[in-house]
Amino acid sequence: MKKIVLFLAFGLLISNFVFAQTNLKIVYINSASLLQAMPEREKADTLVSKFARSFQEQIDIMMKEYQNKGQQFQSSEKTMTEAMKEVKMKEIQDLQNRIESTQQSAQEKIQQKKQDVYTPIIEKVNKAIKAVAEEKKYDYIFDLASGGTIVFGKEEYDITPIVKAKLGIK
């Protein structure tokens, strides 16, 4: 008798769990598509591009100097003493190291600028996604852009258009 009661209780627990699982509201979104549609993104891209261009101009000047020094060295190498060759080669090597250091620093600063410029936009998108989730009472939202691969999803479960509307994007 105890076994039957335990079996029935266990069966009720499992059926309640399965029933609860079928009431979940699961949808998906493509935040990359959403971010691409944001009007603020274009301004952010322009700011980051201008910032990057300033570094590129500096690197271009350094590269021209490097090429000029290299050409000067090659053209006058035969008339130089060994000591002078060493000095000139050291100058060229130092310039090459400065160029590499500037490029690395520029990449880091550009990445930081991009993060600084995009953070408010991403926060706005996340806030809209959360607002839609609360309004529609969704339990889970998968993001296709962040590696949330969905092999198949009915278009009716894609909330990207709803969030775009919430943000005032067509």
C-alpha cells in the first residue's frame, strides 16, 4: 500500500512539473539586428571612426618617416662606417617599435571608446527588452546574436519587432 501511495505521489509531482513546463513563455530576439536598427548606432559609429582616424593619421606619418629613413639608409649604406650603420639601424628599429606600440595602444583606446559609446545604446536596448518581457510575461528570451543558436523558431516567437516598436524604430 505504501508503494502505491508513493508511486501516485511521485506521479503527481512529475505531472505537475511537466504541466508547469508547458506553460512557459519562451521567445527569441536578434539583438544584433535590433542594435543595427538603432538610430544612435550611426552616430556612435561616426564618433568611433573619427577617433580611429586620428590614430591612423599619426601612424601614417610615422610609417612615412620609417620608409624615408629606410630608403635613406639603403641609399647611403655603402658610404657609412660600421658605427654609423649601427646608429641608423637602431634609429630605424626604435621607430618600428614606436609604430608597433602606437598601433597596439590605438587598438586598445579605440576598443575602449567603442565600449564607452555603445554602452548607453546597449543599456537602452536591454531596458526595452526587459520591459517587453515584463509586459508580455515572457519566462525566457533567447538572443540569437549572443550565440543562442535556434535551429528553428516560429516567427511569431521573434520579439525583435515588438522591441523595435517599443524603442520607436521602424
